Amino acid sequence: MAGDYATVLQTGLNEYLDKIRAVRAFYDASEDVDATEFERFTRQILQGYGNTMRLVWCARVTGEERADFELGVRKSGIDDFAIKTWAMTGPVYDSPVRMEYFPILYSTVSHARTATLGTDLHSERVRGQAIRRARDEDAMATAQDIQLRNPIGGERHGFIAFLPVYRRGLPHDSIVTRRNLEGVVAGAFQTGTVFNAILDKATLARNVDIYIYSASAGADAAPIYERVTSFDGTSVPTTRASLGNRPYWASLPLKAGDASWDVVVTPADWGLTSHYRAWLVSALVLLVFGAVLTYMWASLRHALRLESANHRILELAQTDILTTLANRRAFMKRLNMAFAASLRGAPPFAVLYLDVDDFKDVNDTLGHAMGDELLKRIVERLKRTVREGDLVARFGGDEFAILANNVADTTEAGTLAARVGEVLAEPFTIDGHKISVTSSIGIALFSRDIAGPEAMMVQADLALYGAKDEGRNCYRFHSQDLDRQVHERVRVADELRAAMENGELELYYQPQVELATGRVTGLEALVRWNHRARGLLAPASFIPIAERTGAVLPLGNWIFDEACRQLKAWHTEGIAPQVLAVNVSGVQLKSASDLEHEIEASLVKWNINPADIELELTESVLMEATQRHTTLENLRRLGTKIAIDDFGTGYSSLKYLTTYPVNRLKLAQEFVFRVTVDYRNAAVVRAAIRLAHELGLDVIAEGVETEAQMRFLIGAGCEQGQGYYFSRPVKADQATVLLREGRIEPASASTPPRRFTSAA
């Protein structure tokens, strides 16, 4: 009978521990798991298990990563998130500085969002030891016989099992390489709750007392769990040593990870049975027979459930939860098979890598629920469009891939890509909203010259970026020219990142003057790159590449911070300009919260009055800001000024001038350049100046290069300008000289535009 109970307990406990292993398999098969995907997966595998266990994900965070990690989680919607030290009862407090943390990031307990998220399990000694054992041994480790946290007080005995999840693509075959840890999956159990749940499902005889002791406990130790019934129905606790006074008892082991317990079973009516041994012996055969049948039935049932669960876990590990399409792992498995088959002589194939253009705008404006529904509708159309036998997969976000079989030439692949693009471009109607999106598609065709499936995916990815660079809503094939362009772009981006680290970047400043007097009213900060091999580079030669590769984000932060530093120096000397203009890229606005944070941090760092800073946005960039709702308002709320750069060359609608008021319009150089020789340009400039005055906006002309242009602008009502007629962009020390003088004598009409030398 003891063996039967031990088997039932071990089998039931294994079922719970298998849930932890399933979550680790899910993490191993996924690129990245967010809170929604964690909740969907764990809800499925915990169906029917009630609240007997709790699954959590603890990300590994180093001391250096802590600040960025906490900020990132807060940005995702948990405003008060912080890494906190574990405490058994009462409130928890922010964790002190440590080498590493394992804070709870996701949990299956709904009310745990505010109660335990951020709790560092590594900060408690027993839990920390179990995490390190799991990491070093790449196996399940258990913190046993511990007190679980109870904010309202009282004791809750339990245990926690941990499984490590290592970083994808990195080795973990030794203790050293197992430091490449992404985090741990943990299952928390309240001892009495989980063992009662297991035993309540058993169909064994109940006239026994069951005790569970820690395997290392001494003779006087109390059990961690007991299921005891005396004659009067009351609970009768006992120590391990007292069991020796009973005529019958048996002990068998129970394991959970590296934790061990002893299950001790003794007859509940042991005093009575000692007087009826003959009856006990006569019933023994029936009991053994019943136990064998029960064990066989329980084993068969468990085997069937385990087989079903394993099949479901394997299916989930290769399926995108939202769309039920194949995920990246399943797609790469099929791609490997197709590549190998084509090498052996099977028909060739093609890979189409697809990205939904501006999908993020749908999420930002209509919400993530609408974005999820749009993805499902897109999948329905993709399934109807591809051919039978083609595989459609979702890689995450708005990225999809199609494995098109039996594609012999570019015509077939191009036809399929064009059909997909046309189908997805048709408007979607969801909950009364009419949504229009387009797609960019990169195509890679099988060739024996390709190194392998991964290289083919790289080619499709490069072709996708080529399609995006050419305006989106199109498809492009991979080519050698595209390879060269991408490699050149990557080279320049790498050099630019190194330039920021090596101090090769420098800000130049172009004066903004009062046209009638030459008085310096402001400066515009413009970046230059002192390239080691190519000399001084203007922004046009590297800013577009920086925007495509994302390098413009750290570059933009550096430019703004350096401009604030220089403005502070001019304030200290008492010669600061009225305004310092800094350009803002459209890519920076796509990370609006980061942009606002960086601007505010630099203003505070250098003690700069926000009203002294003017952020210059082109009309196209301004429209991106308006579509992102609060971005422009937040920038204005900081106190900075907003100017429209290159006014008249971008977006055709002027509605944004009234919806999102700005401080100043900058007339585009293209118009100013020909105001004295083309009456149409002159008319456009006069109209723009009148419009600015009617709206109460300041106006400044860019690209003033001659006295005639200056006189025209003064006559048209434009009061300020900048251009080579007054000064080229100059270094900070030369700009300092100009600020001290306070006024620029314009170059005469018969002399070339004024240039400043290093001696100036």
C-alpha cells in the first residue's frame, strides 16, 4: 500500500513538473516571449489544474543592465516596476546593488501583477542556491521545505522547482558556458495544496496515515505534510521517531528535481489491527490484487495523458499561438528539408520574406487588440493566396515567410509576390474601422551556390530591406548589387559607431541673423564627421545610412547632448544666442518615449532653459509626429520650441499648422535661391511669409547667398535668415567669436560668400 501511494504521489508530482519543462521548451523554441504569449501558453497547459501550482518567468539581469531593464518594463505598461528584495511578509523594498538579479517578470497568478512582479528570487538564500544549481547542472533544481511569501502574514510551507533557459545560439555544455543564462522558469507549490490535490484524485484505500518527511531530516523532525485520521476524526501530528512505536509502517522515496523526501505510510487503525492479525492476513491477497490493478490502471492513464500532453507541447512549440501558423522553428525545419531535397535533385523553390508596412501605426492608433485581429485577417488572405503545398509562417510581430515549392524561375516567384501584395493592399474592415496596409517582400531563389538555408534567409532579408528602401509596397529579388550596397551600408554604419566612440564627430554652427542689421539671433547645430580616410564629411553622406541602420538614435542623442553642453559654455561666458536649433530625425520620433527622455535628461544635465532650444522637424517628420498623438505635445510640454524645416517641400496639407501649432517656419533653400530670377518662386516665398505672419509664427529664410536675395526677403517681410552670405557653418570656437561680436557684416554683392578660417 505504501508503494501504491508513493507511486501515485510521484506520478502526480511528475505531471506538475512536466508543466515547467513544457514552458522551458516553449522558450527554447521562441525568438522572444512577451507577457501575452506567456499567458496564452501557460493558460493552455494548466487547464484543469486549478491553482495548485504557479508558473513564473524570472529574467536574468546583471547589475549593469538593471536600470535599462527596469525602464523597459515600465515602458511596457507596469509603471511602478522595480527589482525588489524578497520578503516573506509585509511590503517589499527596492533591491540593493548586486552582481545579478532574477526578478519575476511574468506570472500565472492574476493578482501577482502588483504583489510580486519584480521580486528578486535570487536575493533569498535557499532560492538563490537552487537557481545556481539549476544553472550549473542544466537540470531541475528545487528549493525545498521553504516558507512561501504571504503578504498578510501566516506560514505557507512549500517548495519551488527551477529550470534554466539559456540564450539562443550560445553553447551551454560546461559550467563556464552555462553562464550564458537568459533566465529561469519556476514552478511554486504550496505543499499541502499540491499533495492533497494528487491524493484526492487517487482511488486507493483511505484507512491509512500518510507522512512526508525531508530525506535529510532527523528523527525528531516534524513532517512537511501529513494526511492523518484517528478514530475521532481529528488530526494527529507525529514525529519520525514516534513511528517506531507502531507495529506496521513502510517508507519509500519521493523526488522533485534534486529534492528528496520520504513517504511513510502506516495503518490508520493500527491499534485495532494488532488484535485482528488473522483478518489482516486474509485480506492481504485482495488488497495486493486491488493495488496491482489500481497501479496498472493509473500507469496506463498517466501514459495516455503524457502522450497526449507531449503531442500538444510539440505542436505548440512549432506553432504561432496568435495565428496558428507555423513559427520560425517549424519554418526553418521545412526549409532545411527543402534545401537538402533540392541539392539531391528535387525541384527548386523560393523563399518570400514579407513585412507589413506601417503595422506599428495600427497598434499605436487603434490598439494592440485591433493589431492582433488585423494579423489574423492577413493570415486568412495569405492562406487563400498561396498554392497548395506552400508553407506560410509567422516569425513574430508583422513578419511572415512563405516557402514556395516548385519555383523554377523568377517569373513564378514574382507572380506569387505580386498576387500577395495585391491581396493585402485591399482594405480591411474590422469593428467598423477601415484599415489599409501594404506589404514589402524580399525574394530569394534556391541555388546550389548558396551556402545553406540560413544564408538563403539572409538573402531574403536583404531583398526585403531593398524593397523597403525603394518605397515599400513592392517586392525585390536578392542580387549581388544588393549585397554590395548592404555591405557598404553596414561598413559605414560600423565606422560611424566607432567614430562616436573615438571622438571623430564634431558640431558646426551656422549663425541665424536679423536681415536688416546683421545681429546674430541664433545658431543651428550641424554635425560633421572627421573621417580618418575620407576627410571632413557633411551630414548628407552618412545621415541617410544612419537612419536606415538605426545608428541615428545614439547619434541624435550625442548631437543634442553636445549642443546643450556648448550652449551651457556660452551661457557661462554670457554670450549665449537667443535660440539654438537642433534637427530631429523621423527615426528618432519612432522611438518617441526614448527621444523625450533623452532630451529631458540633457536639459537637466546641463541646466538648460528648454525655451533656448528649437527642435527642427521637416514637414514629413512632423506628420509622423502628429500620427503618434502625444509625441509633439510632450516635446512642447518640455518647453522647447518647434520649427518646420524646409517649409514648402514636403507634405501638401497645411492643416497641421493649426492642429499642432509650431513656433517658426524655415523657408526652404530651393525657393530662396531663385527668388530674384523666377517670379513663381518669389510668389511662393511672399505667400509663405504672409501665411506665417497671419498664423503668428516667426519665419526665417535658409540659403541666403546674395545681397539681392536678402533685400527681396526684407521687402517681403522676412526678418531673419541664414546662409553663406552671412557665414558658412563654423566650428564652436569660431561661433564663439561671432557671438562675442554679436553682429555679422554681410559679404558684399561683388565678393564671394564669407568663409571663416581656423585663424578666425
